[in-house]
Amino acid sequence: MNRRHFFVAQAGWPALLARSGRGAPRATVRTEIKRLKLRHTWTTTMSSSDYRDTLYVAYTNDGLTGHGEGAPIVRYRENAEGARQAVESVRELLAAAEPWQFAKIMQQVFGQGEWAGKAAIDIALMDWVGQKLGVPLYRYFGLDPRDTPVTTFSIGIDNPEKTRQKVREAADFPVLKIKVGLDTDEATIAAVRSATDKPLRVDANEGWKDKEVAVRKIDWLAGQGVEFVEQPMPAEMLDEMHWVHSRVHVPLIADEACRHASDIPKLAGAFDGVNVKLDKAGGILEAHRMIQLAKALGLKTMLGCMVSSSVSVTAPRIFRPWWTMPTWTAIC
């Protein structure tokens, strides 16, 4: 008997190892595309839709099921069927893998692309781990739920009357985030301000293509009580964003320009903060890396979401205590 087997036998570790998942029966993986019908047509500078399809993943092992979801992002040429096929392509890997080695699994599933599918796997695995340990994930990551900040409610682009209606329906939310980026920006903000004096945040979704226009719009928004502006210009226009950043006094947040941890170092100096989304990052583990790196570089951090169900929207809440500015929350 070698030393490891001796200590396992003497300490009664076989039961402990069984509880830890070693030797657990082969896992099962189920995928399903969920269609979410929206109360209002959701419009940004990029697209307009009455529903969104997301990918749901259920990971079952040792009597427990972890639930995950990913919302494919059209901006990155992803869709729900492509995400489903990507997850199905690694079904055998997931079924045979040791779930406690979740970080290793996430490195193996698939590389570039299909980040929403990867996020669905990651969230399902982390949900399983939390259930297996019997602790919520915020505790696993050492966080305090009492630090949870205020959540904002996003309002898509629409005509003035619809915009006012949406603002009234969002009465329970103390802060609003307004989608802009078109020639109708002034009318949109005027409609919002005719219905509320709440603090506002704005997301242009890369809508302003000229740096002087971006500065003019941002300065005008500052006068309307807007607290920050998200992704004013296209992600690839980083030099122009440095120019804009040096001329405005409202914090600027990177969204489409910030997908993964490797994107963050080049954003310092062009933005004041980054918007971390599990669907574009590929899940909780990469989002964790992004938050830590952003903070190390002195950037503010916020968590955003896509149009998705509570499975996906709930997952990033474990990180909210890490936000430097507690009110920079966003929920779509």
C-alpha cells in the first residue's frame, strides 16, 4: 500500500472522495433553445427584435443538475443554433470529465467563437459546483451579498410616446439606462426627461462614427444629467476614443470593445471602465479574470447582460460586490 492509499484508508476518505465527485457516474448534458418573447420590441443601433433565442444547458451528475444559459450576440455573428451545435460537439467531453476540474474543462471545450455556448456550459458547471458544495457561489468566491449595488433598467430605442411608456413601466427602478446612437438621440432623451428626473446612464452601442459628433453628443448628455456613456464609437476606433476621452468630463465605458481579459489593457486611457458580460466573455470564470484585471489597471467595472432569462441574468450577480462604483449596474 502506498502512502496515499494508506492515508485514504485510515482517515475514512473513501466516503469523502465519493462526496467530492470522484468516481461519480457519467454525467448527462441536455441542450435546448429557449425563445423569449419580449413585452416591447427591443431596438438598439445594431438590431431590432420582438423575441430572442437563448441556449439553455442542463448538466446532471451525481444526482444534481446545474443550469446554464447563454444569449448569443448578433454583433459577433452568433446565434442560438450555432451555440447549441458547439455545445453538442463537446457532449462526450463534458459527460466524461471530472466536474471539479471545471477550469480545465472550460479551457478544453472550444476555443475562439461561440462564446454564448461556452457561457452556458460554464454557468451550468459552476451552478453544479455550488450545489454540490452546499454554498451559494458568492460565498465560494468570498463575496458579501450585502455589497450588492443598485440595478438599472435598460430602455431600447423607440418613438417618444413608446419611450415615455417604457419609462413609466420602469417606475420601480431608481436608475435607467437609455439606448441611443441614432439621429433621434435628442428626441429620445427629451421623452425620457419629460417622464422622469431619475439619474440616467446612456449606451450608444457604437452608434457615433465621428469623433467630433461623439464629443458634442456626450457634452450635451452631460447637461441632461447623464452619469456615464457606454461605447460611444465603434470598437475598432480606439485612437478616436483616446481623442474623445481627453475632451469630455463624463465617464466612458467600453462594452463592444471589451470581450475578454486580453482586451482590457489596451482600453486604459481611452475608457474609464469596462462592461463585463458573461455571454460575450464565455462565462463566470473569464468574467472573474476580467474584473480583477480591470481593477488592477484602475478601471471601473460594471456587469451587463443580454436579453435572456433569469438563469443567465442571475449568474453575474455573484460579482456585484467587486464593482468599484456600486451604482453602475445594468440589466436588460
